[in-house]
Amino acid sequence: MALHARAPGLGGLELYTVARAFALLSPARLFVNDRLDIALACRAVGVQLTASSLPPGSARRLCPAWWIGCSVHTYDQAAAAQNAGADYLVAGPAYSTPTHPDRAPLASRTLDEIVRLGLPVVAIGGVTPERARDLERAGIYGVAAIRSIWDARDPAHAVRELLGDGIKRE
């Protein structure tokens, strides 16, 4: 299982505090979104880069051991991220999501093309336990979820449902 420290509304010290708390939760692996300084300070195992971040090769020079992922929304972005040295892709939104209401979901054909690039793909956006199974059958490596956990009456149960039997637990 991986925990992803991402908090666009937080300042650096606040995000560092959250990331350090995540880092103490064994056996979860810590990834930090777009804040390479905080990832270094917290000894994160990886970072997720956005279109406005440093390229993967530059990030890798900061920490060669990082797993470097890139957020992608099209096949062309995914292919460019792969060519730039990304280790994995976060593709989405897989489904409509209130987190990004202005973004149309990826077409299943586009998601299939991204998967065929051969990098591990984490699907994000509108993921529920049922949809996670469909995504796994489509070749998705893992899923990222926000609302299906935060909005659940029992978040721990929601996480267990998302993990199910087949989604990777790393």
C-alpha cells in the first residue's frame, strides 16, 4: 500500500508534517506530489510529477532511488512521460469525479492505449470498489481513491473493499 502526500492548500511546513506522519505508517510507502523538497526531507520512496513539474530525469538526479510517476490525461502525455523516464503513470480521471468536475473521464480506449505502453498505471478519479475490479481486469496496476474513502461511513471498510483480492498491495 502507498500513501500519497498531496495537499494543494497547505503550505510547505504543513505538508511536511502530514508527509512525516504518513512516513511513520508501516508498511505503507510514502509518495509526495510535486514537492521534491518535502519528498527528500521525508525520505519518500517516490514522487508524482505533474505537467508543470521538473521532468522525470531532473527529479531522478535529486534522488536516483525514487519511483517517479507522472500524472497524465492523454495518450500523448503518457508516451512523453515514458520517454522522459517515468517509472509509472497516474492516469485519470478514469470516471467522472467531483474532485475534478471540469475534466472529462478518459475514454476506455485511451486508458487501454496508456496501459499498452507497458508502464504500471494507477487509475484515479471516480474509483469505487466495483470500478477497481473493472480497472484491474483492464490491466491497471493499481488505483488511487479519495472520495470513496473520505465520504464512506466506515473508511477502513472502504479501504478493505478497494484492496479486494487483486489490487496490488505495495
